[in-house]
Amino acid sequence: MKAHAWLGALLVAASAHAQQFTMKLSTPTINDVTIEWMNVFKKGVESRSGGKIKVEIYPANQLGPIPRTVEGVALGTIEMTTPATGFFVGLEPRFVVFDAPGLFDDMRHAERVFADPEVRKRLSTFGASKGVEPLITFVHGPLMLLSHKPVRTVADFAGQKIRVPGGAPLHLEPFKKLGANPVSMPLGEVMPAMQNRTLDGFTAGLTIYTAFKYYDVAKALTELPGSFLIASGVVNRNWMKSLGPQLEASVREESRKAETIFSTYGVEDVERSRKTWESHGSENIKFPPAEAKRYLDQATSALPPILAGNPQLKEDHEALVAAARKYRQ
């Protein structure tokens, strides 16, 4: 009996040691910096874990539309999802802070801010009460507006029905200040809405437009001054803990290592996308300095009442503003 008990315990221990974890990574995008990060992360995690963690990549909403994947991460049925941060607001309102206009000067400036130890520490607390946390937060690209009617000045926003990446006041009110009619809509529903002109235009990161061939739908792409699409890879906290200390540490470290993709491939991909967009007979519009200032003045005028009514959002915004000032060159 003792021998049998010893053998049983040994088999249980061996089984636990050989346990394989599956980490499903969902993204609404395809052929972009998010996928590149996932590929590097997958290679690092699987190699370092000796096969104990299997990473599966699901691009282009293969695991369902964004709201469903966010819910899946909260429930633990999906390990990680990486949409624009605005789509986490219903789960954790603090994520909306990244959509405040005027925070960052360019992509590399934003990445320096996100690499700051104090900023990382603050971001790690996002979603704690809902059992999730951002493993990565990054700049997907400058925020652009694709519209059937070209937007060359602030006055051109008037009356346009524009999709924004979330339904919080911080998403909606700046565009109302610009005279537009903003609506929240998941990325997967935008293409038909643009094709049948239910939408006049929509905002997204630059690379989204070329990845999904939106140059076949509309031609005028306007860069929104001081505005960037911030995305976050949010994971289920319980799943991370289930890995055990050693594997959890490996996942976090490989995630950090893969972040070099954002400031290298990510920046280069934006420039490639600009050229690709123009190569299809489409237009890249950039406001002249005076009009860019007018845009930011009007868009940011929506912030004070929003921040005044939300002390936590105000604190997070002030922390990002301070870090942005610190890393401004």
C-alpha cells in the first residue's frame, strides 16, 4: 500500500509538472503591430516555458466581436484581448484616460511615457476589482479620421456622423465640441456602415485602414492632431496566478521584451501604411499649424468638466500629463 501511495503521489506530481497551459490571444486587427508583438511574445513564452505554455493567436475578431472578448477575459474564457482601450471602459472606467486629446506629441513620446516605472505601476492597478490587468499598453498609431467628405479644417466636422472607439464622455464630448455627431461602434461593424453611408466617417489607428483595405470605401484620411489610438493587452489575473510564480514571471518578462516591436516595427508600419494608402489613389490630410491648434483648443475644451466630475480620472490624467512633460523632447 505504501508503495502504491508513493507511486500515486509521484504520478500526480509528474502530471502537475507536465501541465500545459493555453493562452488565447485575441485581437480585432490583422497584419499589424499587434500581430507582430503577439508573434514575438508567442515565440519567447513557448521557448522559455519549455512547452508548458501554448500561445494561440486569433486575429480579426476570430473569437468574437470586441465586447465579447472583453467579457471573455473578465470571465476567464479568453486569456488576453487587445482592442483600443476605449472598449475596456465598461469594465474599468479608468481606461478612458488614454483617449484624452493632447497627451502625446508622437508615437515615440507616448512609448517613453508608457515605459516609465511609475506609469507602469499605476497602469498595473487598472481592472484589479474586475479580475483583469493590462499586460501591455501601447500606441497603435496616430488617430485618423476616414470620411466620405474630406475634413481639411475644423469647420468640416460640422454635422458629420463619426464613429469613435468608445461611448464614454471623453470619447464623445470632444467631437461634439468640434460640431460632429459621434457614435460608438465596434470595429467589426464599421465596414458595412461606411459602405452604406450609415456613417460619414470613423476614427481608428492609421494601419487599420490599409490592413482592411478601406481605400476601396473612401479616399480622404485626416490625421487628428495630438490624438493617438492607444491599445491594451488585458489579461485575466486569475489565469496569470494559475501559472505559478515562475511561469507568471516568464510571461511578464517576455511581454516586456516584445515591447521593442512598438517603437521599431510599429513606427515603421505607420509610415508604410501612409505610402500604401497614397498608392491606392487616396489622400493623407494634415491640418496646417493654425488649424491643428484650433482643433486641439476645441477638443480639449471638453476635458475640464469631465475631469472635475471624476476624481480618479482626473488623478490618472494628471499623472500622464506629468509623465508626458517629463519625457517631452
